[in-house]
Amino acid sequence: MLSKRILRSAFALFAIMVISGCGQTNDNTNATATTAATPPGQQNLSVVPRPQKIADMMKARGEQDEANPTVRIMSPAKNAVINGSKVDVKLELSGDLKGYMPHKDPATGKGNHIHVILDNQPYEAYYELNQPFELRNVAEGKHTLRVFPSRPWHESYKNDGAFQMVEFTVKGGGDASKPTTTKDGQTMASPSSSPATATGTATPAREGKDYAPSKAGEIDATKPLLTYSRPKGEYKAEDAEAIMIDFWLSNAKLQSDGGEYRVRYSVDNGEARFIDSWKPIWLSGWITGKHTVKLELVNKDGSLVDNGGYNSTTREITVTR
């Protein structure tokens, strides 16, 4: 009888040990599954056709995409000297517009607009030309302003007269420890005294824009000039499926357009690829996270064409799924 009780106790103890061991194994497995780092995805970017969503928008716009809008910078004037830290930007739009007119749709938050670029910073969109566009807290020194018309999906118009640039000088400029902004508080340039990524140095900007300190280049308006436009900011959901690269090109033709230049681009410091025709391209295959996009204007030998340092520009974008 005693022997049977001993055997039953031993069996029960063994069963408890087995169950306990199994439970411990499951706990370890779950912990590993939830804490192990997920390897980064493989990003294989490829050039794809214009997204159907944009093709449908173009159809709905009628003749607008065949327009030839021209822009004239009325203020600041070429080589103007401005006293004080506020710079008023005034533009005049003309040309064969075919219904093209900058305006933001309140329902969608999108619409035709003008890209306004201070020095070599990311652009800010100017939607309502009948309303003032002010640059506030502009640093003392020499600056450049570049403008060109754009579609709601930020593809630029590339006709003669669409691009305008002026240089101007500010005396008695703003506080160098604070950003240059628009009248609505959108950042146009970061403080020159600290990195753009430093906490609290700049007013939050739309589309996740990051900035280096603003610095005007010594631009020769007669030489080849590449103006970076897109991509910029944050791309979410279907907008991240195909991301557009677009730019403005002055005083130069690309190889497929009968010229000798090429636009070299690279993503995340990866393999250099080339654009040989002055048209936007769309890249698909982006993985979630931050990415850098670099655009450069190079000659037929692959050497960078310098013009005030503006022909090599890198931007950071964010892809969110």
C-alpha cells in the first residue's frame, strides 16, 4: 500500500515538472518572438509609369496640363537691398494658362501652386497669389529666391518663362538663432547656429521637412542650374507606392533631349542612377522609414557641374505604411 502511494506521488511530481517545463519553454518562445529585432526589409526600387491616380487627375483637369504659365518676381527686385528681417514676395502670373490658377481646395488641401525656394532649402507652396507671402526673420546677408508653377501633385511646369530667380541682400537681418518662416509660421530655413535636427530649434513644418542652415550660393545665372523640387516630406499609404522625382533645369539640356548633361540620383547613398530626359520619374518599392534622396547635375564625363553648390542637393523623406 505504501509502495503504491510512493509511486503515485512520484508520478504526480514528475507530471508537475513536465507541465512546468513546458510552460517555461512557451514563455521563452513568446518572449523571443516579441523582443527579437526584425531584420530590415530589402528595398528594390524600380521606375514605374505615372500612377493611375495622377493620370485620372490629369484627365479631369482638361487643358490645364497643356498650359504654359509664366511667373515674374515683382518683389524682391533683382539685386535689391532690404533693410530689416521681413521680405515681401510678390509674383505675377501670366501666359497661356488654359485655366491654370494657383488655389488650394479646402476639401482636399490640394491644388495648383507656386514652389517658392529660399536659397537651397525645400520649397514652400504658395497657393493664393492675391494674398501676401512674407519671409520673416530672414538672416542678414545675400540670398536667392527661386519660383516656378506646379500642379496639385507637385509636378512642375517646364515651359520657357515658368522659372524665375532673383538674388537680394538683407541688412539688419533677423535673429540668427531662430528659423526663417512664412507669415503662417512655416519654416523656410533653419537657424544658422544649430543643426536642423536639434530639438526645439525650428518651428514645426509641414511634410516633415528637415533643413540645413540657409546659405546662398554664388550662382551664375547664365550657367547650368539644377533646382531640386521633389521628393520632399512624408509619404503615406498609396502616396508611398510610387514617389516622384522632379526638378527644374536651367541653361542645360539632358542627353536624350539633345544635350550633354545628365541628372544623377541615388537613394540612401546607394547605386547611382541617371535621368537623361527632362521629365519626372516615379520610383516604386520603398520600405517604411526615413530615406535620403540625392540629385546632382553632371556633365558627359560624369563630373559634377558646380554652380554655387546648388547642383548637388540631398533631401530626407519619410515613408509610412
